[in-house]
Amino acid sequence: MKTKKDSLTKLFFDLVSIPSPSGKELEVSEFIKSHVDNLGLKSKFDKTGHLNGSNTNNLIVKIAGNTNKPFWLFIAHMDTVETGEEIIKPKIVKNIIVSSGETILGADNKSSVAAMLEVLKEVNKWDVKPNIIVAFVTSEEKGIMGSSLLNIDDKVQYAFNVDGGMGVGTFVYKSLGEVPFEIELYGKASHSAIEPEKGINAIKTASLIISKLKLGRTKKGLVLNIGKISGGRANNVIPDKVIMSGEIRAFTQGEIDNEILNIKKIIKNESNKTGCKYEFFAHPKAGAPPLSLDKNHPIIKIAKKATEAAKLKFNLKQGFFTSDANFIGQKYPVITVDRGGKAPHSNDESIGVKELHKLKKLILEVVRQATL
């Protein structure tokens, strides 16, 4: 016997059944556009897809209730971490939505997309309409985020990023910035048995550098990781080149800058010991700026009031992740509205049917305040 689905749950099922790995969101964006058009709402695609390699663009939907007031912006990304090779087959088990177990579910972030579409449907029926803009954006999970390219013509007062997996009622006011980097080490090749003393071992130098780096997370939340390392030619050759790549994440730009200086110092010291030459490359444009909002900012008071109106428990947290909010926050005050769900990016991912409805209710309460 099949479980009867309400409109929100059915919409979520429809969305996750459409493959949309990062950069390949065209089909789901067209589905969303068609849905919005059927509601009689104004929407348009921007022209940013060619800038981040997506086969579609950010989709912007607008409801203008009062031309004298600024807009509140809502963000939800369309892509997921799926490969697109297998169709996601959602099902409901004891009121919890899961996949078949062979793929992710895609609640990150299509639960947010579904909730926002249902919110748009309800708000469009209100007699007194708010000024809201909803941007469905590309490539949050991989590559250049569509949100970093988003350009809103209208005046925006507040922004709400609907994402995250810590529970509905949780809001994230602070997120880690990210800077990827590369370290290139240049030693000298020689035969490892005949004349090893003539070589300069780049792998040995890399190991010395890694041993001095404080990998992992500090008490303040800074994260340093070496994620990839490659080098060497053969077992009988002293390796003359190594490339290491990693990332720094922190809540402030100052912490990131200080860590870069520390890494450079360690590279220099250890390379000087072995005779290796080196180069260090930081790639801030491939990462994201840190996000930090004052805990007393008015947008947080709005979030708390909406949560209480929705009869949910309010939580304010810092997020050990990078999201669309990091880029949106460079232009507008932004807070992340947690969408709920469990085990994102894994085949065990799930979200409760009740959670979906709580998310919709919470967003509606946020939007309701825009009419006051």
C-alpha cells in the first residue's frame, strides 16, 4: 500500500527524482521555472551560468507587494552531490523520507527548494503581499557558487539562506571562510642506489613540512587540511617534485591570513634544511570569504520571533561549513535558516515529512514579518 503524499511531500519527491549534480541543474531549473510560471509569478534567469560552468543560470522569482519597501531575499541552491548516473528513488519509511539506499536522497538542498515553492504558492494568495525575492542558485556543492555571481537590481534589506542540516529552528549567523592552496616542492632527482647523496628528496621535505603543520581544527574553529599529495617517478629514483594541496577555513579573514603566513614560514624553514626549492599558491577566489554577523543584529530578532510564532525551539549557532550565505553576506545581512534532515552527502541521508512541513511553516512566519 502506497503512502498518500501531501502537496509538499509530492513536490519534494518530484524534485529529488530529477538529477541535478553541480553544473548540471538545467532540468531541475526548468521544472522550478514551470512550477513558478503556473503560479502566475514573475521569474527570470540571470546570465551567470557561463561564468561558473553551469548548464543553466540562477533563477530569480519576485513578489512585489509594496514598491516603497525594500525586499527580503531568500536563497536555495538547486544542485546536489549526486553523480547523476543513477536516478534517486525516494520512499517514505515510518514517516521518514529516505532513498533506496544506493544513492543520496538530495534533501540537501531540495527540501529547501520544495519548501520555498510551497511558500511562494501560499504567499501569492495573501491579500497583503510582502516584498520578497527567491533566488534558486547553481553549484553550491562544487565549483564557483552561483550565489557569488548573483546580482539583484532591487534594494535588499535582509537575506535568508535556506540550507544546513542541524534541525528546523536552528539559525547560523557565522560560517567558515575558505582558502584552498597548493605547495610545490622542487628537489633533485638521482639514482637511489648508485648516488642517492646527489639527490634532494622532495617527498622527505613534504613529510617534514606536514609534521610541523597543525592539521585539524583548533579550539577557535580554524581548520587546516592537506587533502592531496603527489610526487615521485619510480622506486629507484630520488623524487624531485611533490605537489600538495589543501585548504584553510576560519571564521575571520585575519585568522586565514595569519595561517597562510605560518604555513609559508614552515615551508621555508623545512625546505632550507633539505635544499628544496618551493612555491606556495593561495587561491582565495576558488574559496569563500568568512561570514560573521553580530548576535544582536535585527535579522536575528526576526528569526527568533518567527521561530516562536511557528512554535519551534530557537537555536543560534556557528556553522563549520561554507555555503551560499558566505557570498550573500558580502552584500546583505544574511542568516542561514536550517532546513533539517540527517546525514547529508551520504546514502543514509533522510528527512522527516514533519520536518518538511516545519520548514515551510517557519519560512512563512519569516515572510509574514515582511508584511508588517
